[in-house]
Amino acid sequence: MKALVWEAPRVLNLREQEIPKPADGHVLIRVAYAGICGSELSGYLGHNALRVPPLVMGHEFSGTIVELGADVRAQFPNLYSGQAVTVNPLTFDGTCEFCRAGLSQLCIARKLIGAHCAGAFAEYVSVPANLVLPLPPGMSLRTGALTEPVACGVRIGELAGEIENQVAFIVGAGPIGLVALQALQLKKLRCVFVSDLDAERLNMAQALGGIPLHAREVNVVERVRAETNGYGAAVSADCVGTAQTRLQCVQATRSAGTFILVGLHEETSALPAAEMIRREIVTRGSFSYTRENFFEALRRLENEQVHLDPWIVEAPLEQGGAWFERLLNAPGNVSKVLLVP
């Protein structure tokens, strides 16, 4: 099979590999679409400690089951060969304290498909059967591939709390920023400001109902505070993950407001701790999603409550390296790149 292998910082090559044989409790999936995630961009640069080359990345995907491993049919009678599915890429043990509390994404034994093991930037991928979700009747494989990033948005909305009639601020109009925008809008906010450096990405956010702020043209912190009588946003979400964007979120958040850290571009950065203490800013990390968030994401896609069209690009797997470079340098009006093996 063809596989796109990350072999060193900024080095992706198409290689021939053996088609994996599904182990006990696993299913083999013929990949239909695999999205490029922002965390994979930082991994591609060598900035993400979670990913070590050589590696087949890819954790946002959909496809068709082609083979069931031993015991799968007995344990998961709803799965069958030829079935259209998506996959929750976070493995978990189901027994630790976090799993029992419904926070499987924080499992002490968690692993990520496409990071700890081979992912979906390939023609086939083998995954644990308990992570496989059949697509609702009538849902396309293209739409099903969006479940994972949409689930990240569901989690951000959940952590934002009760903010009806309040103002929110999002930094980053990439895929996660756009799904976070739509998740927050479902909470009946007064408005959502979205900041970015790319005018075309801001146009996407505006088309979805966000108020665009071009970070090169306006002081985004001053603008958010001016529009809130000096108070700031009730909730801010940094969907980029640099020292500057994290600082902007702190400064734009009202006292006793909530700052949600989402972006993973930089592993570490300084934060104004004294200001956060004096203004009692609630700070939350948002890592991936719970299993319930993932199910909810699929439901919202089915009900057309969230979308990334008409800005989705489909590209052959062999163009993956070129798209990684474009997304790093000048993404433009692209909400999601789906690689097609």
C-alpha cells in the first residue's frame, strides 16, 4: 500500500509498505479521507514531542471496514465488512480514574493513532474495534472525516460554561477556530470575535457569523475591550498556541472570565501569572474530547449544525508534503485539507 511517511522535520515521503494485518480486537479500514491537523503541522516541523519519526501520521479520518480481526464480530456485532465508519483516534484503558469519570482523553495509558502507532495517511490502517463509529445512514465519508476536529470544538464549547448573551474571543481562524466558533454560537452568545493574520481565513470566520479582527491591522485586545465597555470577553480560546496568542487571550479576557488553551504550536511559553491571579482568570486546557463529545460531534454533523464547506480541499495523498508547506506558510481560504489515498 501507499503510505505518507514523516521521516524528519519538513520531510514527508510517499513509501510502499505492507498492508497491516488486523490484530485481535482490531479492524482493517480502507481509508477514504484523512484530514491534516494543526498539531501535525507542529509535529512536521519537529516541534511536537508526541511524534517521533519515522511515522505515518493521520488521526482525522473516515473509511470502509475491509477486514475484522479475531473476536471482533462477537464483541461488536454492529461492525461488518463494507461498513462506512469514522474512528475516535484516542485509545484508553477504560479502567483508570479518568476513564471512570468519563474523561477517557486524559487516560493515564492513552495513545493516539497517528502518533504512538501508524495512522491514516495511508491506504489502509488497523485500529481497535472499540474506537470505530459507524456513520449515520446517508452521511458521506467526506463528512464523516470531519468528526474528530468537530469533536474538539464540542469540547471547547463544553468547557466555556454558561455564557449566554456574553462575548467570546477566539484566536485563530483555522479548522479548530472555525469549529470552536460554531460550537460557541450554539450557546447563544451576543457575539464572537475571531482574530487571525490571514485575511482569507478571517473571511471564512465572518461567513460563519464571527466578527473578524485582522491582527496586523488592529490591536485585537483593545478592540475586544472597547466592544465590551472595557471588561473583556467572558471566554477566550487560543486555537493557535504561541506565546503571543496566549498572551493576547489573557489580556482580552475579563476578570473572572475563562481562558481556554487549545493550540499546541509551542510546547512552552511564558504567561502573565500575576495578572491572571489578580484578575482571577479561570484557565483551562482543552485536550481533544471525551467519548461523549465525539458522539455529539457526529450528531451535529448529521443534523448540519456545523460545517467547514465550501472551503474543504481534497488532495491526493502524494501531495501531502506540499499541502503541509502551504498550510504553514499561506493557508488562505482552506478550512480543511482532506488527503485521499
